[in-house]
Amino acid sequence: MAAELKDQGTVTKGYADSVMVLICVYVSGFGLSWGPLGWLVPSQIFPMEIRSDAQSITAALFFFFGSWVFAMTCFVYYFLPETKNIPFEKMELIWREHWYLGRIVSHDEIYL
């Protein structure tokens, strides 16, 4: 992929579509093979007396990790500015203009 990007940082639509298809094939393969094991294994290895508790713990862990993924997605969306096509020399200005991080970055010195 790096050879396809070269210095421009863009790829053709055909190449992007093929990467998307490969990602979908990978996710489908995981979902049909290893994905359900988090639900299947606890339902088979625990005795009948505690099987429902084990499934409850599995579901709780699923929702716990899912909520962390949601929290981190919100963090990235709101707290990390977009830096695509921004030269390294201008990066400090991006941090200064950010709605939250601008309070933390020093406004006194500009390094050019």
C-alpha cells in the first residue's frame, strides 16, 4: 500500500475499492470462525449450575469493551484535530487553534 501511495498520499478509486473488499472479506472470515467463540466457549465449558452466570459475565465484558470503544471514538473525534495535508512546520498552529488543546499549548513562542 505504501508503494501505491508514494508521495501524493492518494490512491485510485479502484485500489481503494479493492482494499475495502479485502477488509470486508477479513471481517466476514473472522465473524464466521473465531468471532462467536467468546459466546460459544462459556456456554460449553461451565457446569449447568453456573452457565448462566458465565454467560452474564461474557455479555458484561462485551458491553464494557464496547463502551470503551465508544468512549475512545468520542475522544479522538472531539480532542484530536485533523492533521491531513498539514506540513510539520504548521502543526503547532493547529494545536493552538484547537478548541480545547489551545488552552494547554503555549501562546508565547512560535518555532518556525
